[in-house]
Amino acid sequence: MKHSLLLLAAVLICSPVYAALVDTVIIRSAGMHRQIKCVVIKPDSYVKKQIHFPVVYLLHGYSDRYDTYIKTIPAVKTYADQMQMMIVCPDGGYSSWYFDSPVDLTYQYDTYISKEVVSYIDAHYLTIPDRSKRAIMGHSMGGHGSLYLALRHPEIFSAAGSMSGGVDLRPFPTEWDIAKRIGESGKYSMNWQERSVISMMDHFPSQSMAIMIDCGTDDFFCAVNRQLHQKMLKLKIPHDYIERPGNHSWKYWSNSIEYQLLFFKKQFENRQN
């Protein structure tokens, strides 16, 4: 019995104890004239080692907010420790779709996320301020947003991931406030085409970019993700594509997120510029 207790104690002592540090900061948007909250997750070694870390920007979905991930998938804090990266969860508004809206100047979330948030994080934290160590990912609206922002700003992000992303907006003309951000689809059809990720692939940036796309077979976005995958194959755009049983749910994303972060960790280790 004594031997068993000693063995258990040794296992506990040798097992890693993760204690990620979570900050909630306020990042001002000059364009939208407002103060917006953001969660910053730092690995536990951040204070101990005082080294610089790669950063993954994690975008929430429609109707969610900056703290949704740490509340719904608390394991995200463990992943920051395990993979030795910072994870930043900005607020993208209730239904911004991460656009700079051409019809509503109070929604300028492309500029806010890609410029103001990234600049703030690099200025206030021990980051590696280089595209090779910066990735962006998200689910649903955030899955669209991650690919959209990465394709628009390849000088900022070198990798992007989408979980159940709305990668083609056009089949959903009346859903999720999209029309409020870019105009009615019938009247502003070019806005819908130009801001759909599947259309943006026709102008894929010259910079190398690692992309992972993941969607469940029972997800209402599955068809558009399959179409995006086929188009990228046709255009010979390198990417990882995952399709497995599941629907548009936190259960699915709770499974996906670890693999996407691992994908980014490997990219950070391999990329030099």
C-alpha cells in the first residue's frame, strides 16, 4: 500500500500542471469609436520564461462573444499550455461576419481584428510579431471570418482554419444578419460574391498559406464546404480538409479545436517567414 501511494505521488509530481493565464483586455476601435473586450490566453511559461510566443487568433460565431470559447471549451486554456502558444479571442460583434461593412459604418470588424487587435497584442504582449508565427481560426461565422481575413491580409497571417464555416454566403440571403452588413443580395450581389470565401479563392495570395477546413457531414454548411474543397483542388491550392460525422454544434467544435491548434503548432515550427 505504501509503495502504491509513493508511486501515485511520483506520477502526480511528474505530471505537468497547466495553469494558463487569462487576461481580459479592452482594445479600442478607432474606426467604430468604441472600446471592445478581448480575451488573451497565455501559456503558464509566459511569466517564467519571458520568451516570445506565436499567436492564434480564435474567432467566435454568430451571436457569441469574446469570452464564449473559454466558457464553453475551457480546455482551450490547456491547449495554450500544451502547445506553447498564445490564443487571442477578440469580440467580433453579434453578427459582423468580420467585414468592414459597406452599408453600416458601425461594423468595421475587418480593420478592427486584422489591424487594431493584432497591433495591440504585439505591442502589449511577448509575441513573435511575424506572419510566420501568426494564425487565425474560428467556427461558423468565425470560420468564414478566419479564411476571409487571412485571404485579405496574407501579410499578417500565414495560416488559417475554419470549423463549420459559412464559406459561401450566397445560398443564405436572409440568414444571420448578413444582409444588414453587406446589403440585400438581390441589390448588392457583387458584395455577396466578393465577400464569399469560395469566390476569393480565384485570387489566392502569392504568399504561402497553410489552410485547414473542417465540417461535419450533418452540418447545414457541409455542402458549401465540400464545394470549397473541390474548387481548391481544381485550383491546386494546398489545404487540409476534414469531413466527419457531426453537426453544427459545440460538441463538434470541441473535438475540432485541438486538431486545428496542433496543425498551427506544426506550421509555426516549420515556417521561417
